[in-house]
Amino acid sequence: MRGTSVIPAKPLYEGKAKSVYASENPDELIVVFRNDMTAFNGVKHDQFTDKGRLNATASEFFMKMLEAEGIPTHHIRMSAPDTMIVRRLEMIPLEVIVRNVAAGSMTKKYPVKEGMVLDRPVVTIDYKDDERGDPMINDDLIEVLHILTADELRKVKEMALHVNKVLTRFFDKCGIRLVDFKLEFGKADGTIYLGDEISMDSMRLWDKKTGESFDKDVYRFDKGDVIAAYRNVLKRIIPDSGV
Ligand code: CDP
């Protein structure tokens, strides 16, 4: 037993930082945010006490915020501080990345300096396939590989930019710059939902004044105490969370 949900012994799916279990309700799944932290496609791997709870708390907070803004998400409720009950989706194998400032792979692939503010938000999409190194994909390929129809892709991009507007506005008030982030989507009953997570693992967050990182880059590039950084984000976004 965990909270109000019985967690089966075996997960249906084990990701790098989350495990997904079947629920008694066939339309729902149980997602446990684990304390594992990985980077560079799993080459770097560690465990940090509390990390699962911190990311689950942030993810719940943002999913609720986005629902209130009219964006359908898979979040249903929390059954424990690190466990989210979600709507079962047929996941779309795409990583939809929204960038406001150049950083990470963008600065490796293109002649642009880290920190350059982009003229407008840019959506880039990777095909989710670890063995192929998550290659970047384009609209034509997404259609001919029957991953999404043109209309569905338009909807996904529109939702990603809407999420960016809501999150950028919110983080700005917390003194944080939303540099970039990754979203994953899925379908249920013909509707596209935001799935996966929105956490410090999936966003780049920089202090507006100092440029300090408060996200997974702290771990990727050994910039300091990653749990202190994650806690710092939660204190700013949910001051009464008591983390
Ligand atoms: O992080 P990296 O430089 O490898 O890739 P990126 O394309 O620059 O990542 C853009 C944003 O998406 C960052 O906030 C990453 O943390 C996030 N991301 C993610 O959450 N999961 C991935 N598999 C790839 C990127």
C-alpha cells in the first residue's frame, strides 16, 4: 500500500527516473518519481535522497497550474508525496522542446552562444529513442512516419507554446528565467494530453539576477549541490511547501 493506491510488485515500465505501474482502474496509471538522477543518456547515474519527492511536488504544481489555464494534462491526484495517479495515455514518442534562451544541445549543434535570448520562443522536436540517441525530427518525418497528423502536430506545438507562456510568466515573478524545457504528450479518447513531468529534471532554470542554474545542469556539470538547487526552486515557487 502506498497512500490510497496499491502498487503492484512489478512496474509496467521503468524509465530513468520514474516507474510506471498499473492501477486497479484501467484508465489510470501510478507514476512513482524515484530518487535516481541520470544524465548523458544514462552514462552518469546517482541517487539523491528526496529528489523524487521534490520533482513530484513541482510536477503536480505545474500540471495543476496548466489545467487551470485550459491545458489538458494527465495529472489526476497524488497518492503519496512522490507518487502521482495519472490518466493512462497512448504516449507519442516525441520530446517537444521549447527554447527561450540558447543553451545545451542548441549551442553544440548551431553557431549560437549560450545565454543568447532568442527573438521568439523556438520549438524543436526530438524522436524519443535512446538507442538512436533521440535524433531531431521534422514536421515532414513526423507525418510520413505516422507519428502524428499535420493537425495533431499543429495542436502539440500550440500547446507547447501555451505552456511556455504560462510558465515563463510565472517563473519571471519568482525571479527565475525559464531557459528551455521538454514536454511529452499522449492521447486518450482522441484528446491530446500533456504527460510525463514538468520538473527541475526537464527544465533549465537560471536565477534572473546571477544566472545561477537551479536545474539538472547542476548535476550534469558538477556545479554544486543539486538537491539544494531543486529545493531552492520549490521554495521560490511554493513558499509554503515546507521543503
Ligand atoms: O540537455 P541537453 O543539452 O542534452 O539537451 P537540450 O536539447 O539542450 O535540452 C533542452 C531542454 O530539455 C533542457 O531543459 C533539458 O533538461 C530538457 N531535456 C529533457 O528533459 N530530457 C531529454 N531527454 C532531453 C532534454
